[in-house]
Amino acid sequence: MKTKALRIYGARDLRLEQFELPPIGADELLAEIVCDSLCMSSYKAAELGEKHKRVPDDAAQNPTILGHEFCGVILEVGENWAHKFFAGQRFALQPAMKGIYDAIGYSFRNIGGNSRYGIIPACYLEQGCVLPYDGEAFFCGALAEPLSCVIGAAHASYHTVYGEYSHKPEIVPGGKMALLAGAGPMGLALIDYILHRENAQERGPSLLVVTDIDEDRLKRAEKLLCPADAKKAGVELVYLNPNKEADAIAALMKISGNSGYDDVFVFAPVASVIEQGDAILGHDGCLNFFAGPTDTKFSANFNFYNVHYNATHIVGTTGGNTDDMREALELSAKGKINPAILVTHIGGLDAAAGATLNLPDIPGGKKLIYNHISMPLTAITDFAEKGKTDPLFAELARLCDAHGGLWNAQAERCLMGQCVFKD
């Protein structure tokens, strides 16, 4: 079978190419990849090429396929897995495997999110990373992976027990929590999860402060996840632009009652933001450095006096595990969390290369790529204007307006039904 995919040959060398897939083996699956969500991790791989830890050294000769946040349909099942999977079954995939650093979206030649078709290898099946998905919309399945990352981050934050040599995982129930540079898509995902997960009132913080220097992102976050809604979960939700404060650290400390924060999440690989997070940690406070840098020598100052005397500490997370992804799929299916709040742009496979290479400079949240259509990357907010001359965009604008300006299953079906990929 022929496929068309976005392949990486080296640093900033991405090529949309058609090539032949081999027949699947007894321990493999042939899959149609319907929707992929672009990730900053893919941008980092594109920037670094073979210098990236997950991209093979011989990518120039044996290119791999980008994209690891995707959802699709199984087309053919190898005989050894016929007892578990079937043709026509929808699935989402956990790209991170235990004990194996290689990952889909970086390391594999015949499978990746930015591809029309691909072969899922045995190692993913053996580790239970192919997850059946019964949801209505493919994009919700694609976003389960980024959602699992923030779920894993919440689980990975930890605290100590005085006088004991043990760690308690999770954020502090009833504690004080801050998300710095947190009004982007991953920050929104964490806010949504904290407010709406199972037993949120018992497990959530009493105070949640979200900062961002982008006023538009802050306003969008406050509209989608408003303080009034947070009160239903017993959480005081505060949005703050630190650039509007004479002393941002003093302002954040004042909001906490000058006690500092139990849990601080940093969503930007910026030294000053990390140092701000360090400065507002309370006793036994945990700083979770969520945003991975591209600079291998990136560093920031950290107050080790407080590490010694105030028990402050730091943790970093990258990705979530399969249980985190199952949790994301379950919460999404129940309607407790809404993946659509992350999405701001839609495009076709032909837009994937340019969007990936310029991802940090494209405003908004998550960018969805539908692999079987041809369409420039387009902001949902631009649908109405484009709809004045294009009936498809007019209908997409109508469907999104009916859902509060958000991408939705009806819009997805409309797009997939009216657009045809042109080779």
C-alpha cells in the first residue's frame, strides 16, 4: 500500500513524500491515520534533526515519520493479534514505551502521526500501547496523548513526610497551586483536568493561580475555564498577567496569603519563569518543570538554601504513561473534560511541514492536521471571513459557532466529508 507522509531527513529538513509500505507481519497492524495534533516536541525534533535523542543518526538515508499525537482506524490485523483487534476498530496510541527510548513520531520509518497510513510495530502491541477508542470524534482521540502528559505531571508532583523517608505523589489536596506561563494549550488542559477529574473537590487545590504575559491567551483561558465554574469544584481560580504587576513575585505571594505555593508548574523553558516559580514555593513546595528546552545546556538559578531548610524540590516530566492516557480517554468520553478547548487551528497534511517548523511563532493553541485532506493551516477564528467566498468554511464557521467557537465532532465530519486529499 502506498502512503503519503511527512518525513524528517535532518535539521529543518522535512519532506512530504509518497512511498510504498511493506506488507504487515503477524505481529503488526496496518492503520489509517485520520487526525494528528501537532506538538512542540515535533518542532524540537525538526529543529535538531539527528541530534535529537529520539531521531536516528541515519535519518538522512532512512527518514522517519513525524507526529505522535494521533487517532485512526485499524485496517488490517496480523494473525497473532486477531484475538484482540479487528479491522474497522478505532484506536489512539501511547507513543512512549517502557524501557525503549525510540518512539513513534521520531524513530520509526513506517508509522507516524503525519501520515495517511502506517504500520504499528510489535513492540507497541506487546506493551499495550494501542488503545481502543470508542469516541465520536477522531480529534479527541488524538488529543488523549497531550492530555495524558498533564495528567502524568499532576501525578508525578510529590511531597515529603517530615521525619520519614517517603514521598507522597500528587499535588496537595486543598493546597495552593500556580501555573506559570500556563494559558497555552497544555496549561488549559491541566486546568481542565484539575477542575473536572474524578473526585475533583477532594483532590484539587483550594487556590489555583494561572499566569501568562499574553493577554489574549489569558482572556481566552478565563472565558473557557472561568472562576465561577472553578468554584463548583471548591477552587479559587485567579488569572494574572505578571507584566502588569510592578513586582510579579510579590503579587503572587500576596495572592497565596504570603505562604507560597505547594505546587508550581512551569510551562515555558525560560530561566526567569523558573526562577519566579522557585521564589514562590512554600514549605515542601514542588516545582514541576513541564516545558522541555531545545538547548541542551539550558539552566536556571535555584535557591538551595530553601532546598535545605524549606524542603523545596523540583521534578520534570515528559509525556504520560499508558494509564494516564486511558484516564484521558475515559474522562473525555464521559464529557468531564473537553479536549476541544485546546484547539485553535485546522489544516491538511500539506500544511504539516510549514506548521511544524514555525510552531512557536503561530499563536493560539493546538493545531490539528487531518491527513486525508488538502487545506492550509487555518485559525478557527478565521473561518467566518474565509466563508464569505468558500462555502466549506462558511459551514465550518456555523458549526463551530454553535459550539461556542470550538472545534467539534460535527465540524470534523463536515470537513472529512467535503474535502478530498489531492496528490
